[in-house]
Amino acid sequence: MTLTRVAVAQLPLRVGEPKANRAAAAEAVAEAAAAGARLVVLPELVNSGYVFTGAEEAGDLAEPADGPTVTEWGRLAKDHDLVIVGGFCEMADGVLRNSQVMVDSTGTRAVYRKVHLWHDEQDVFAPGDAAAPVVDTALGRIAMMVCYDLEFPEWVRAVGLAGADLLAVSTNWPVSPVPAGERSVLLAHAQVAAVANRMFVAVADRCAAERGVSWVCGTSVFGPDGYPLAGPVLRDGPAVLVADCDLVAARDKATGPRNDVHRDRRTDLYGMSRTR
Amino acid sequence: MTLTRVAVAQLPLRVGEPKANRAAAAEAVAEAAAAGARLVVLPELVNSGYVFTGAEEAGDLAEPADGPTVTEWGRLAKDHDLVIVGGFCEMADGVLRNSQVMVDSTGTRAVYRKVHLWHDEQDVFAPGDAAAPVVDTALGRIAMMVCYDLEFPEWVRAVGLAGADLLAVSTNWPVSPVPAGERSVLLAHAQVAAVANRMFVAVADRCAAERGVSWVCGTSVFGPDGYPLAGPVLRDGPAVLVADCDLVAARDKATGPRNDVHRDRRTDLYGMSRTR
């Protein structure tokens, strides 16, 4: 059994302060590396922050995929010999994207553009039009996804069936009311993504209220059984959590001697779905 | 706004004691009716119990869909003017089925046969080969599903897209280890079924250990926001819980002024799913 130490970083980002944001990310990566992590997941829109006044402000903060943020992450990945997955505000061919990048010691492995856009993101970003990547890294097969994407079981299932050992979710989860004694249902999405596909799910959320928006601060790692291996933090402050994950074990989709979450799918019947 | 009182019954079933099991169900229905419920959800395999020695024992306990159990439920539904959804061990054309029936004051509305079979059920039952029903009742559109079915997002999405206001889950959830401070991840499946489709989910689980198998006792009702309106019980004893549900509200799939859990699906991309 090979255990891979996975880190998830909860960062206090601030809109319009790209240098401070990059520094917070670099510090978190260094902390994770010092703790022995081989994979570090960072939140959504690390370079820019989230609560834009509009597309113009976002455009001023956006960078290409070979801009200062991703370049720095590539250097950090090489220096520390680890994989980084994180979100950034991207300008690509004149189009703004809510993007996520994976870099390792060899350079950029994948750029993904969030396809399900939440609320006012629709005024700012063009949605992606490509599948969520599943990248065969030295550590295992790592899938990528951003925030609201996780709420679509079809999207999660696609990376599960494509062989993801771990799903890295970069997010900025805005707070909404949670009944006493419950925790945010957004965490249930992460749990079910994990258990329904017997894969690890690593969520990097953010902290520090921004222009009146507070965050779930739900940074966490879930195992293939759907239970937390680290977090959720649920505390408004920076955090780097680590969990040791047997990524190859996620290739076994058995949930008992006679059941398997992928083989038990009744694909012969799913086509029967009635749609209105 | 019309509130419909929904009841979920957690029953102490015993394998091989159909009369006692029917009596327990009838008592729960009467209690729910007295509390003003218009819909009562009962567990899986109410007539027979669950932990069979094999197909022969299950066959001895099975009934046709017009047998004593469903006939009694039909009478109760008429007497109390309510809808009953419950599971029963069915013999249909010489084939054993893990079935679920919906009856109302007009008679039997639907019979569903569980399509995803768990563990040793595979030695006993033939899996169903038809879609989970969504029945247009006097109360609203009620979908049906049994236990392990709920763990397949495709199956849940199908009834959501078919217009279900409420999903009635009849289950016997066997206990498995749960980390301290967590609750069974099976409840997360129910939460995500609800919130990913903005529908109510009513789960009737069972209680009372049977031949060494204990149960989650997760009887509960979740609202379209994914949070519990009643339960989960999580206590090993009989219970009838009620929750007042605005079923028509579940037809609004909006999660904010600019988002909708069904319309936001990227059906243009889901076909791109890579399968191994």
C-alpha cells in the first residue's frame, strides 16, 4: 500500500490583491510540502478573489494560463516535487474564464474551465465547454472540478467512470443558512461524490469575508467511504490540512463481496429516464 | 401554499412473522392518520422481514401484489383517505421481487421492483427492469425507490427530471461503521437526492436487529434544500415522524435568482463522459 499525503489549503483571499493572494497560496504550498504533501489543492479564483464589481474588475485581475500565478505554481511544484491544483481567474483569447490548473514538476498538465456557473459569475465568465479532466499523474489519476460543478451528479459520475482516484475541488462556497445541528449540505455533495464513486474527494474552500460574503470554510478530504479523513474546517481562518490517501485503493469499486458501485449501475435502464 | 403532512414509519419487523409485521404497519398507518398525515411511507420488505436463510424462505413469505398485505394497505388507504407507499416481498409469475407498492383510496397506483440489488438479495430476488414510477396523486407527484436504488445518482435524477415532488424511499439500511461525530453516509445520499433535484425525500427505515443484522434506523424527511424536516431517528425503536411539506414548491427548481438545478445541467456536455 502506498499512501499519498494530500493537502487542502483554506486561504484568506482578497479581491484586487493578487500579490497578497499569490503569497498566501505560496505559503500554504510551502507548509504542505514541509508536512510531506505530494498533492496540494487550492481554492477557486486564487489570484483574483471572488466578489467582483463586474466583468471589468475581473478582467483587470485575470491572467493567461502562462501568467504570473500559474508560472509561480509551476515553479513551486518543481521546487517541492509535488502536484498543485488550484483555481485562477483566466483571460484566454479575450474571454474570461473561471479556470482551474494542474501543475507538476514537468509543467502544466491541464487547464479546466468551470462549466456550471453560479449566480453573478454569469455576468463575468464564459462557461467552459470541455469535460472535466482526469490526469494520470505520478501519484495517481486526479480529476478536477470547480465549486458548483460538484452539485451535478452527472459531472461527478463522468470523472468517476473515467477512472479518477481523487477528485480535486477548488471552491469558494458562499455561506447560506444551515439548521442547528446540521452542517452545510455542500459537504454532503462532497461525501456522495466520494462514496458513489469510491474515490477520494479533496475540497479547498476559502475564508475571510469579502464585500459582505462569508464562506462555508468547508476545506476537507473525504475517503472512498464518504467519511472525512481531514476537516471539514468550518472555522473562518487559514488552514492547511493533510490526509494520507491510498489512491490506488480507489480503483477497487467494491462495497462488499458482491457489490460494486460502478458495475452495479443499471445502464440498460438509465436510458429509460423520462424527461419533461 | 398547501402543506401536505407526510409520515415516515420506522417499524420493528421480524422475518417469518407476516401477521405481526402487518399489524405493526397497520398501527403505524393509524397513528399517522390520527396525526393528520396524507402520505405514509413504510420500510422495505414489510411483510417478510429481510434476513432470509435463502430464496426458499423468502418464497414462503412472498405474496402477490393482490395478496393480504397490499389488500390490507388498500383498505387502510381508503379508510383513512391517504396514500401509502411501502415495500413487500412479492411473488409475481413465479418470480421473487423486492417490490414497493403505492396505494391510495382508489386502489393500487403502482408496483415497482427494486432494480439495484444489494448483497445476498441477488440469491433471492430477480432485479426489476422498469423505471422507478412517478405517480401523479391527489397530493402531488410521488416517486418510489427501494434502499440501494438511492445510491445511484442516475436513478434519482431520472425521477427528479420526470417531475417528482417527493421521493418515497422504503429501506432496510444495515448498519456499517460510522466514525465518531459523523452520521451514516446513507443519509447524505438522501440529502443530495433532495437538494440536487429540489424535491422532498421521505425515508422509512426499519429497526430491531434481525438474525444479527442491526439497522441505521435512519427514518427521516428531507426538504428540497437537503436539510431534515423530521428525523433522522437514529434510535433503535419504532417511530412515526411527520413533516409538513409544500409539495408544489418542489416544482420550482431555482436555487437563487439566476440558478436552477435542472436548467443549469450541461446536457450538451454530459454525453462527452469518457467511460473505461
